[in-house]
Amino acid sequence: MRLYHCRFPDGYLREVYYDGRPKSSLVIERTAAFEMLDPTQRVAFFDVMVALIRKVIAGEVKTGYMDRTFPQNPALKHGAQISVCFSVD
């Protein structure tokens, strides 16, 4: 299993919005492959997932309304509690 991610530059999003298709390209990054049947690699994968989710909840990544500078960020409201639960069968 891998996680994929990329950054959408302003120019790319502007091209999609105004022209319907981008003229520039994106670079798609990926993590190392994790073998989910291997307990050690499965733990490493969930370590990456938990770190990612914690960064999103803390508002440390610019992900739309989850950004810490967005005033209505639900994760940053006083007294808000967010829990994350994983289940592996």
C-alpha cells in the first residue's frame, strides 16, 4: 500500500478553473510501499497515517477549511474534540 500526494499550484488551479483543463503538469509524489501483511510494515504505515491526520487536525497543512488560518476551522474551535480510530481485522 502507498500514499500519494501532490501540491496544486495556484496557476494550475487557475488554468483548470478558467480553461477547463490545465496547461501545466503536476508532480505526484508517493510514499514507500508498505506490505500490509507484514506486522512491522503495517505499524510503519499507521505511524505515517497518524502523523498525517495529526498534522491536518492541528491545521499545519493547507487543506482548505482545515487550515489553521481559516477562522471557521472546526478542529480549532474552543472545546472541540476530534478522535481518530483505526480498525485492522
